[in-house]
Amino acid sequence: MRKQSLFVTTVLLVLLLATSISSAQSPILHDVRHGYGVTGVGWLSDYHAPLKNTPGDSRVYYLDSGNPGATVVILGGSHSNEIAGIAAATLIVERAVVTAGRVIVIPYANSSGAMSIDDWRPHIRTWSVETESGVRTFPYGDRRTNAAHQEPDPETYAHYPSGYELDGNEARNLNRAHPGKADGTLTQQMAYAYCRIILDEQADIAIDMHEAGVTSRLANMVIANPKNLDGAVMAVVDLEMQGIIMNVEQSSEEFRGLSHREWGDHTQAAAYLIETPNPAQTPDIPDDEVDVVTDPVNPLAKRAATQLATIQAILTFHDEFYGETLRWEGLPSFNDLVENGLGAYLR
Ligand SMILES: [Zn+2]
């Protein structure tokens, strides 16, 4: 009996210690240095209070021109190993100055995933870029929410609200959790908060930046909700005229939980997802040949430049065809970013 109660006390103490450690560390802050265009900084938990003090909370950056125009929500890092989106979102926060409309950027959409080790390439823990202010190092995380931050994966994950079934570990995949669930898992609550941002801020356009293996069908792809497929088609034509080749696809009816599908279906926003080719997500490339920053064919600067050029092409379409105007300056052109590298523009 005494042994048992000592055991129980020890377990309780350990649990208490573990809880206090995790809450003391959460949420973590990432190295994002806001430039002249940032007019406000908030938290994801401002849109869903239960996320406060959890590893799922993340910084939200506002770049408000103060002038009429469109509201655009941009996510990087829904999958924390898809770093071109994180790099592009960080560049927007650090360099963009919006002159018409308003941009809301979340560079680390799944901050818990950024605190995980990538399943596929566990040897890649960080990526670094030399900038004017010194070497900056960023986390290379996992595709999913950290397993320690959420209850154990179920045998089968049933997407809410469709009931669409996936492997149990997809319960920690933010891009299978949209539109989210207010009282669901940490991942479902993050997804819920992103829908709330889009709804509460009355976003016209919502963009989710991803990457795929270089030989994947998805690499260099714009995926759009059927209701705004015209925007993706016109953006890809615009890009082709600039010599940037992207493909178009529309959200599948069958696969549920993806941002472009659920944001488009559950909110007023036109919903787009952009995929660039990440060598580390390519199974055929051995570990010792993978370089996520300076790959000769798909360097990170080119992938981030492709994300930004695609966003610009989407914005141009919405401005010209629907009068939804978002204008900004300060970001490098595609060619300048490819030529000069990320280090020339990260602060
Ligand atoms: Zn992804």
C-alpha cells in the first residue's frame, strides 16, 4: 500500500514537472524579424483562446496598408519540413510593405511540427542562411504535429466533419484537419483557428504554401478550390509568360481535410495551395546528397521565389478580374531572389 502510494506520488510529481516544463516552453518563438511593413503582431490563440500556452500557438503578422483593398491570409509551415513556404512567409514579414489592402501571415502554421524531428530525414535538424546580420538558423521540422503534444494517434483517423478515414498518424497532419474542430485535438484546434482567421478577418484570398518531392506529381503545382479554379489557371498562364512553369489541379471531391478544399468550401475566401520541389522529400536522393538550401537544381531561394511569384500571379488575377486589390512592394523579384539568394533579403 505504502509502496503503491509512493509510486503514485512519484508519477504525479513527474507528470507535474513534465507539464510545467512543457507549458514553460510553449509556445516557442521563431526567428522572424519584422520589417517596416508589419503593423501588428498577434497570436493564433487570439482566434481560438484554448490554444494559448500550448505548442500549437504561433505568431500572426499583420501588414495593413490602411488603404482599401483585399485581405489575404498566407500560411507557411503547415508542414514544417516544407521550408520554402516558411522562407517565403518570413521574407514577406521581413521585407514586404503593403500599399493597398491587408496581408495576414503565419510563417509557422504548425509550430508544434517545427519542434519535431523529420521522420524522413532525421539528420536534417536545421537549415541556415548567411545574411547581412550573420548566420540565421531555422528549424527543419516534421510533417506532423509533435506526437508528445497530442493524445496517442487513433487506429484510424476520421476527418471532422466528413468522417473521411485516414491512417491514424494523419490525426497529427494539419493539412488533413481543416476546417478543424473547436474542442478537438491540438491539430484540429489549430485548423479551427485558421478557419476563424479567414472568417473573422473576412479574407478574400487564402494561400497555403507547401512542398513535395522533386519527382512528385505535385511538385510545381497550384491546387485550387473548384470555385476559384479560374484564378489558378490564369496565375499559371501569367507565370508561364515569365518562364516559370507551374501546373494546375483542382481540389479532389474525395480527399478531405486539405486547406484548399475546406477553406474554399467553409469560408468566403478563394483558397489556393502552392507546391514547390523539395529535394529532401524525394525518396531516391540519399541522405548524404540532400541539401535543402543549396541543391543545384532546386535551391531554396528558387523555391521561395516560385512561391512568391505564384502568390503575385494569384494577386494580379484577383485585382484585374474581381477588383480585389492587394498591392505590395519591397519583395525581391523572382530573378533577383534566385540570383542573389535568400541571404540578401532576410534581415
Ligand atoms: Zn505539405
